[in-house]
Amino acid sequence: MGSFNQAMMFLVETVLQIYLVAMLIRLLLEMSRADFYNPAVQFLVQITNPVIAPLAKILPRSSKVNIAGFVALYLIQLLSLFALVALSGQSVDVGMLMLLSVMRLLRLLLTTYFMLIIISVILSWVGQGFRHPIIPLIYQLVDPVLMPIRRVLPNMGGLDLSPLVAIIGIQFLMIWLGL
């Protein structure tokens, strides 16, 4: 494979992965009922709406889950893998690409939560005085993951070990699932 094809594969995968992360975060923010008027949420809605809006006219919306958004997320991941396979010159197995798309989206979800939990821990140490619009969104994203763990863990005298437990759990899932 030539260096141009490798460069194109890198470019296609990077651009589509960034877009997939933006779309995933938008969907997670919708599920956590984040502040819609936050400028960061508005940005995510503007860049992802051209893909989600047409599907939203066809697919119904569940109470908390934007089904059209998740279908769009899956289709973009599938198209991304199809483009990478086509650029590499390999034969296409559609069934394998469909399964691989699900696995890659699951890895993306777990990696995103891993990073968000790390960021929230760092912000809890140093970011008490920051007034950036993204900071409350980070806490709104990680709270649904950390709150069930906080309910189970005993009180440690002000020390919150739920991020550590969540990170260990995420790593366990990634290893167990082979992601």
C-alpha cells in the first residue's frame, strides 16, 4: 500500500472519529438532559444536526434516547469502516463490518467516558474557580455513571473513590470485550 493511501486512510479515520465523538457527546448530553442553551451544546447540535435531522423525521424519538442520533452514529461508523477497507484495497465483508462498527462504537463510548472521568477528577482538583461553559457539561456527563457507584460505596470521610471504581470498571470491560 502506498504512502498516499495510508495518508488518506489516516485523514478519513481521524476526521470521522472526531465527528463521531462530537455526535456521541451530543447524544449523551441529550440523555443526561444537559442545558440546551449552553454554547458548547449549541455548537454540537449545529455540527451534528445535518446528519441527525433527516433521520429524526423518519425515526421516532424515545423518552430519553434519540434513536435517529444513534442510527446516524452507527451508519457513520459503518461508512467509515467501509471507506477504510475500500482505501486499503481489501475485500468487503458487510456482516463483519456491521459487527466491527458496533464494537468500535462501544470502544468509543467507553474511551469517551474514561477520558471524561479523568478530566472531571482533574477539574475537581484544580478547576474550582473556572467559569467555562464546558465544565458543568463534563459533570453532567459523568454523574449518571458515578452516582450509582457513590450509592454503593461507603462514606470515606469526604474522599470520593467512585471515579477510581468507574475507571477500573471501564478498563475491565474493555479488556473483557477485547476492545
